Amino acid sequence: MLSIRNITRRSPRLLKTRCFVNNYSNSTFKTAVETAEKLVSPPASKFEDPFSIVSHEMSNLAKSIASLIGSGHPVLNRVSSYYFEAEGKNVRPLIVLILSKALSKIPIEQRNRIQIDTFDVTDQTKFNGTPTTENSTIAGKSVDDSLSPLAILHGINPKVILDPLSKPMDRLPILDGNTTGILPKQRRLAEIVEMIHTASLLHDDVIDLSDSRRGRPSGNIAFTNKMAVLAGDFLLGRASVAIARLRNPEVIELLSTTIANLVEGEFMQLKNTVIQNNNDDQIVNDGEVKEIPRPTGKVPTKLHDYSVRTVDHETNVDAAFEYYLHKTYLKTASLMSKSCRAAAVLSGAQDDVIENCYSFGRNLGLCFQIVDDMLDYTSSDKAIGKPSQADLKLGLATAPILYAWKEEPALGELIGRKFSQPGDVEIARRAVDKYNGVEKTREMATMYCHEALKNLRCLPDSEARSALELLTNSVLTRSK
């Protein structure tokens, strides 16, 4: 178990782990992704078009998502598909697919926790609802079959079908699961994860006032704040329908909580740290303090107070790191960890494998976001495809500045006021350089990378597992 105090103490030994921090170039992450993509499908013929080298699952990802998010409103279609058009890393669905392939290498007799569902046939040929199955409490098995009658889903006017999910789904390309090792529901899981992630990007760009994403204007700039927020909500609604059609209560619960976690993490980020003003009756909006309505008491709520009421500097720093890591888990690692766990559940794997898959996703997700926070200090806008050096301007105290604060207690005042006064941002940047905040942050990320690699040892040795190991190592040296 990693303790907060161990994380905040610099350890040179971390640089000697198998993560090989200094042995990768900035292009390694892209190379690892390309290598991993090839591993989730049978080898392509050398005579085929170069684009066909990408796996069936990854090449059909955008098409499958498009079949899930279409709307009868042309502008909503445009906004909701905007981020899918730009070239993204697609790391989350890729991890789900490769992990699913690695899980398939576990002998089938050891994957008997649940009855593995290989059903991938669309039986709905007309608007008559889901076909019932004998002795089944949930009608239908295919991820494309609805749970409710289609007449209920498509709205008040049956002649105007605005929702592609309220009509028979187009047949997806038939893939031989015995060859790829990836189950139909695991394929759909990968698509759902990318939909949830993209919805969070639309919302984050509005909240953070971003002006670019993936090398072009962000959704809030290209359209409007209102349209970007609504498009994000729309994607979450579509994802929720697809989640329900997985027909696995455990997986439904896992993925549903990731959506709530994203919101919880965003609220934690709005407060930022444990040392800010503890007045819960006020919020700061664009530098202005705003009073918010007090609770009436009619709805009892259980509150968790993250505030630290002590003057001990070391305790304050430890509490700030704990807050930072909790927020990072909710905003980034929750989706990775719970989607990895869901992939393991769908594979029928035993509990110890499921737990390791969850821990792998959690550690990799924390590593990924910590590196992202580090890149905010070291990369240019062009390199990362979004505004760099934005965290301090937004008042966010991430790992680099927290490490600097550990060495220079006076920085606590700047953190508490979210770097809002003239000169605060520059003072903070100089402190990060002076106290090696970036390098210490890299060591923290290395620690989580090493833990993620340990988690993968529960899987049989295979090309898919090797791809996951390469991808995990490469997170440390990615440039965007």
C-alpha cells in the first residue's frame, strides 16, 4: 500500500525500477499505442491498405459510437460528434480491448465466476420491443437489443424516430471472438468508456474556459458553452442506455458510478485544496465571492469535511496530497479502473484477477493524470494539443506546486488564494523550478507505473500483456 507520506518523500530508488524512465523517446507513447492496436486483431495482409493495419475493434470504434449517438437534430449531431472527428489517443478504449484480449488467455475453466456471454446477434427486425427469452429475467442478450418496447423508446410520434437507439440497430461487423479473444460486450464496453470520457471533455472545456482541444477549437469555442454542455449531457444519456444493454448489474453499477465520480472530482477541483476558505456558504466564481443558498434541512446530507485545522506544515502538506490524489482518482483513474474491472467481470475471471485488473486501472490512471499535470509545466500548447501552463492560471494546485510548497511553506498563502493576485503564477513557477517539483512529480508517477506493472502479473504471459506493459511504461514519457 502506498502511503501519502511515502509519496511526498523523494526516493532516488524509484528511478531504478523497470519503468526505464530515461530510455524512451517522446514518440514512445504513440509507438506503444500503434503496437497495441495491432495486437487486438489478427495480423493484416501486407497487400491491404495501410489503414487496415489498425485492428477491427479500433477501426470500428468511431463507427460503432456514431451508431449510438446519432440524433434527429442536425446541430446536436454535429456538436456531439465533434471531438470524435479529431484524432485522439483513444487510450481508454484501447486499454479495455487489450486487457480483454489478455484476459482471454486465462484458461476457460478458470473463468467461471459468471456465465460468459458471447451473444452478438441482433434479433430486432421490427418495432416490437425486445424478444423475450425462456427463463430469462432480462429480455434479450445482444448489446444492440433494447430492454423496453421500442414504441416506448422512440417518443410520442412513431413516424419521427429521433433516437437511433429506439429502432433496430444496424448489424455490427462480425468478428470471430475465438480469434480475437474479445467478447462482444467487451467491445461495447470500450465504446461506452470513450463516450463517457468525451462527454467529460466537453464539460471540462466549458468549466476551464479552454480554447483548444486536440489541436483545434474546443467545443465551447466552436459552438457555444450551452451547446457544449448539452452535447456532453446527451453523450452521457446515450452511454447510459448502452450501459443498461450490457445486462450485467455489476458492470452497470461500476460504469454508473464513474459518471458520478467525474462530477465529484470536478467539485473537488473547484475547491482545489484543503487549505482554502472553509466557508461552505461561499463559492468563488471568476474571482468574485458568491453567497450560495443555505440548506433548509429538509434533505439530510452527510458531509465529508476535507479541511485541516492545524498549523503543522507537514500535516497540511500530507492532507493536500491526499486531497489531490483523491480528486485525481475521481476525475481520471475512476473511469480507467472501473472499466478494467468491468472487462474482467465480463470475462468470467475469478475475484483475485478482477481485483488486480481494477488496481491496474487505478494505478495507471493515477500515473496518467500525474504525468498530465507534469506536462502542464513542461510542454507547449502545440505539443499537447491544448493550452499548456493552464493549471496555475486556473488556480489549481497539482503535484509540482505541492512539492514546492512542502519545501517553502510561504507558498501556502498563494495556493489558498488560488494564485489570484498579480505575480502569484510567476512566483509559483519559479518555486517549482527551484525545488525540482517536476522531477519529484515524475518520481511519483513512476511509483504508480511500477505498481500497475505488478498488477499485470496476475495475467498469463502473452503478447497482449506485453502490450499493456509497454503502454504502461510509455505513459511516463509521453509528450501529449
